Amino acid sequence: MHSILAVDDSASMRQMVSFTLKSAGYNVVEAVDGQDAWEKVGGRSFDLVLTDQNMPRMDGISLTKKLRESSQFKATPILILTTESSDQMKQAGRAAGATGWLVKPFDPAKLLEVIKKVIR
């Protein structure tokens, strides 16, 4: 079973994402922001990281950069799921090492389709 780290400061968004992923058979670990996600990673590995961009303590792009610096996350797909849709933000995400950029509100079927494409 694939494990996904879902990071979002909105409880309702985490619930929706978590519900969508769990019903598709994924194991989900939730984090409330980038700092919480970083602490939960510890020595664990995940098959995918799905993170929001705008969060307190550590945003999605900073989390992506930090994960990419760690050898265990060099090749892990990282998707940023956010309300941000500007090209400037998307470029910053790509520069940080994000695999993809999805804009909220998300379509559960489309989210699962993207995840299936990027998880090995």
C-alpha cells in the first residue's frame, strides 16, 4: 500500500484529501503545516507528498526545498495543491523541485488520476 503525506493547514481540506486518498486505497499521514510535516517525516519514507502552499510556520515551497535536500526524498513525487494559480508561483514550485501543481478546489477523480501517474 502506498503512503502519502498530506499537508494542509485547513482541517476541512485535510479531511477531504484524506477521505479521497483513503477511499482509493492509500495510507495517509496528515500534517498541519510544513514544519509539522518535516517533523513527521523523521526517518520514514512516503511514496508521495501532497502539500498546500500557504501555511503558517513553513509553506509548501519551503517544505519542498527541504525534502529535496534529503536523499530519501530526491525522487519522491511532490504535488502542491493550492489556491495559488499564478505562473510565478508555479515556477517557484518547479524551481523548488515540485513534481506538479494542482489548483483548489480539486476534483477528487482528477487528483487520483494525477497521483496514479506520478507514483511509481
